[in-house]
Amino acid sequence: MKFSYTLIKRLLPHVPPAKKLAESLNSYSFEVESVEGDMLDIKIPANQYSAMASHAGIAREASAIFRLSFKDFSKKSGKFPANKGFVKVKIEETEKCPRYATRVFDLKNVGESSVEIKKILQTCGINSVNAIVDLMNLVMLETGQPLHAFDAAKIKGAIHIRNAKKGEHIETLDKKTYALDSSTLVIADDEHALAIAGIKGGLYSGVTKDTKRIVVEAANFDGVSVYKSSRVLKLITDASLHYAHGISPALVEIGLDRATNLLIKSGAKLIDTTDVCHTKIGDAIIDFDFTKFEHFIGIAAPLADVKRFFIALGFSFEPMKKGNGIIRVRIPAWRNDIESGEDLYEEVARLMGHNELPKCPPHISIAPAYEDDVFILKDKVRAILSQTGFDEVYNSSFYGTSEVALASEVDITAEKNATHVEVENPVSDDRAFLRKSIVPLLMKNLEDNARYYDTLRIFEIGNVFANHKEKKEEYLALGALIAGKKGDVLILELKGVVDELLRSCGINSFSFCENGHSIRIESGKIILGTIGGKHFSRGWTAAYFEIDVEKMLAFTEERREYTPLKRFPAIIRDISVLLGRDARIGDVIEEIEEVNSDLIEAVDLIDEYKDEKLGGKQSITFRIIFQADDRTLTDGEANTMVEKISQALRAKFGAEMR
């Protein structure tokens, strides 16, 4: 937002030069993006437009920073004639316009503004029109309250604040015509729309050199309504930006009083005032607790400094009992960004200077890293099954009546006398139940994919659900399926997979017990899961198992060893050799490692090349990492080991070093 240094200096005569002011505002208040001649481009926070998007707001900030006296013109300067009948106001949309006030003035003439005012307006990006329009814009710049002046002779009947009518148009002051919709709020008389509320005035009722009487409007409009209308119309003005940020209704009177004083000084005569208000306007009273402030910000502040800051910002104080470390602060209504004691603490802290706050590290507790055993087990199961040729799948937690029937054949929860959990409002019939078993949907995967493959090996880890003893249970299960045209051999193969899986997970005490057409997986008296089989059409047979992962976890016995990171750096060497086609890479790596298992940390195959030009041989490149536990190896030691490796490969494989 653009500010005029000249206007700031009019409000605060002893303010320092523009560059020093900008530096101090950067340190204590707001970000000043640039200083160019008389213009300061200041970034005002969105929630502080009501108080700070004005030259008076910046002047108050400067007065607090530099300890200067600021003359507050927000206080009413006298009594004015009211409700004489010159203007009648009817607010039809009170939510969009909670307050609308007017002042009526008789003018001597409408001339041009002074050179200084024109310069101030130009600095802030506003074109000069005439003395009355310029004065309205000047007061908006000073106070943050947009104002508008109508030619009173052109207002027919009462002023109505209403939504636009269907098909209604308006020609604005810049001679552009806008089509209005019913969501756009307008200021109108009995016959015409006079202005787009909160955005721009109409040309018809605008002030000209022939105007003898004006109606000055100051209002408060709903920020959301103004924002939406300005975007729909693609018309963004200084006034709409102020309203869109939610300025306080208290600014209405402040803006009108300032305009009244300036108009009277210019020779105008105030003859009437109106103020229609449908919202409560009042100061807030918030306690400033010095003890809480010290805990909040980390330092104490002298009472005299705190009071000086608050007075400079326009706050005052309420009487309170002494000795309790609390002062009661009265917040003026136009500071609608101050809502709590913490907001007051922040005001004091920034004016004290954030750079002055003590620098201390935060106090945090250090706890050892926690590993969830279930996640570790799931990762291990995935690794084991993937190594044995299984692919992981992910299915929905819901299924239908056909899967319910299949679940009765494979259900490991049968011993619990559990039933399915039925969904009260299913999205479809095939999603009417929470699954009680993993396997039915694995079988559905088989049916969907059988035409693409000769065999299928899939698994899934996921939650299953059941009604048991009048309460719903949820637990983690593992299901897997092998399918093909091998017949009963698949069950034996799957049984071997389960055996390998359980032993690899540290479960050594288990047994397989026949149970009719299925096999139960037991550990003591606990049933871990079920292995079974099923015949499908077109000669397909499936073998499946399902295991309760949470029970499986209880029987897992696994030790973990901690190996510290090596302290000394490694040396890396790449070697390339020509070997016969019948040489196995694993045997070659094993031979390299046996040269010195203490110092050879790792051997990796990094390149393999076969070509008829090599005469029936293959070119292999290995990367060897040498590293010691007790010292930094030298290049000489590494070279010696490479030579020993070369000799060993020549002797055993007839290798040629390249």
C-alpha cells in the first residue's frame, strides 16, 4: 500500500526522514517494501487494515517508536445538527451494511485542490478530480475510512441501501457502464442506483463545479460481499480494498468527523447528519498481566514503558486494584485486531524491539526413537513374501453377500462365533458389509485376472472387522493366495510358504493341524490362522491362508543387534576382469571377500559385458570398499589388497585383469 511521507509529516510534524522511518518500521512494525521520493510502499497485514491502512495508523506507529506526540483527531470535536430531515436513509440489507451515516453540507463553490493535496493524492496513486472529491480521498488516506460525496440535488427521495435489481446498470465516475446482478449491493435513491456500495460512485450523482449542496456518505459494508462484487465486476478500487479486509464500523464516525472539520475550514456549512446503525460498537477491555507477559515473551517490561506504548497506540486504562500486577487496557473499537491478552503482549514486545529479546535455545525433551512392532512385522512379512514370488494387492474394506458366503469357508474368526458388521447406509449392495476376512477379495482378484496369467501369487495385509459378544472388533490380518492348475500340490506349496514365513519372523513353536478340509495353524492352544483350498471353473485351483497378525506378533521372538557406525573413512577401488562364461558371480564375490574379510567391507557388481569379440568370455567390473575399525587405511594397503585379489582370481578362475 502506498503512503505519502508528506501526509505522515502533516500528522506527525517531528517524524524522522523517510528512510529512517522506513528502517524503524521494518524493525518494529511492518515491512516497508520500497522508498521512492515521497512514497513509502508498506505491506500492511490483512488483519490490521482497520487500524493501520491509513496515514494516521502509520503516524501512531511512528509516535510509539520515536516517542513523539501524536494529535488524535479520532475524538469528536463538537455537537452537530442531526436528523433535520434533509436526508432519509433506509438500510434494506443490514447484514451487508451494518452502518450507514451521512452529513449534509452547503458549499460556497467547488474549485480545485491545493498543489500539496494533489501531490499527496498522486503519490498514493489517486487522480485529482476537484476539491470535494479530493477531500473525500484525502480523509480516506488519513483515517482509513472510505467516503463518498453525492450531489444532493440529484438524489430523488430517500437513500436506499439495497441489492441491485435484475437488469440494472450503472455508469460510474470513470464513465464505464456495469451490468449489476442481484448479489451486488448498491446505494440508490427512489429512482436510480447512485453508487456500487463500497466500490465506486456513479456518474449521475457525482459532484461537479455547479454543485451547491452535498451529501457525504460514510458506511460500513460486509467485507466478503464487497470482495465478491469487486471480483464479479472486475472493478477493484482503494475503497473496495479497505472494505474487503473488514474494517471496523467505528471508523465511520472518525472519517465523517475529520471530513466535517476540513469542509468547515474550507467554508462549507454543516446543516444535517444521520446515522443508521444495526451493529454494536464499543471498546474492548482486556487485562494485561505482567506475570503472564514475562512467561509469554521471556522478559519483564517496566510499567511506565508499557503504558507509554499503549497511550501512543491510542489505548487508555481502566481503574483497577493496585498490587496484583495487572492493568486493565481499553482498546478503541477501530482496533478490531486486538482480541486477547496475547495480542497486547505482542504489541509491547514488538515496540520493545524483537532484536532486544534475549536469545535462548528452546527447552525440549529428548526421548529414544520408538518403533512400532506391528509396522516392523508388516515390513518383514512383505519382504519375505515378495522374495518368494508374491505380489501385494490392496482391496476395499467392504464387500457384498457373495464374499460373505466365501468368508464362511475361510474365516479364522469362526472360533469366536463372530458375525459380519453390516453397514447402515451402504453406497451399493456389493459394499454392504465390512470385511471379516482377507481371502474372499483375494479370490475376487483371482477371478478378475485368471484370463491373463497361468499362475497367481498374491497377498494382502489389512484390517478386518467382526461383531463379537455384542461389540465390534477390528484387528490386522494377513491373507495370501496361490492359484493355478496344479491341483492339490498348491496346498503343500503354500504350507511350505507359511512354514518359512513363521520361522523367518521368529516363530518356532507352531504346528499344522487338520480340521476337516482345512489346516489350522496353531501355537499351543492359540489358533494363528487357517490354510485351505478351493476349486474354480476352467480347471483353476486356489490355495489360501489367513493369519491373525496381532496373534502372530505375540509369538514373535527376535533379537536385534546394534552395530555402531565405523569411525574411519573407507577407500574404494574398482577392478575389471575377464572371466569365462561359466564363472558364477556369487563365487567370484565370495573369493574376493576371503582375501581379507576384516578389511573388505563390501563387494558390489557394477558392470557386466558380454560380446563375441571377447572370445567366449565376459567382462565384469566390481566395486570393492576397504575399511578398518581401528585406523584409516592408506592407499598402499588398499593397493596391496587389490593385488592379492587379482592373484586369487587368476589362480581360481583364470581371470585376466583389465
